[in-house]
Amino acid sequence: QVQLVESGGDLVQAGGSLRLSCAASRSPFSTNEMGWYRQAPGKQRELVAVIVSGGTTNYADSVKGRFTISRDNAKNTVYLQMNSLKPEDTAVYYCKVQLNYGLHNADYWGQGTQVTVSS
């Protein structure tokens, strides 16, 4: 088990910036990846960005060049720096951590943090 605490969501004007944080409780199991997903009203949850254990990152096309995911291993925290925000970025943002239990993996989700971008 791992607990995730997200923060950083807010109301911001288009063109502005926000930084989301997700602090994960310590686990004796290794982490495959940490990532951010989002869900807008009436839409399915979608991947925003993910960072795997080796440091490789992957982004949704819609956020490439604007968002940056990073990880502080000492703090067991993953960040999402969001710049040049657009109204279509409005959504609840969820942090996800995948742990490696050896024979299987398990996903854990945060409670979500609201990001609202006004035009």
C-alpha cells in the first residue's frame, strides 16, 4: 500500500502556470512509474505525463512543450510543472504510482486536485 497526497491545484488565467505535487508514502517495494492523469467533466481519464524508474518521461501530445514532469527521489514526490495553461487543461488531475510486487504490479491513485483555467 502507498498513500498519495496531492496539492497545487488552483484557478488560474489562460497563459498562467501551476505546479502540482504528489507526495507518496514510503514503500518497501520498488516504483515502476509515477504519473499524472486528468479527467475533465464528461470525459474519460487520460494520461498527461509519466516518469518511469529510469527517468524516461512520456507526455500526451496536447501538453508537450508546456508541461514538465519531474521526480524528487529523496522526497518520494512527483511534480508537474504546467506552463502556458489553456482553458482545455481544466480538469481534475490525479497522481498515480505503480508499485512492483514482483509477480504483479499495482496502481495507486491520489484523491485528485482541481485545475481550472479561465479564458
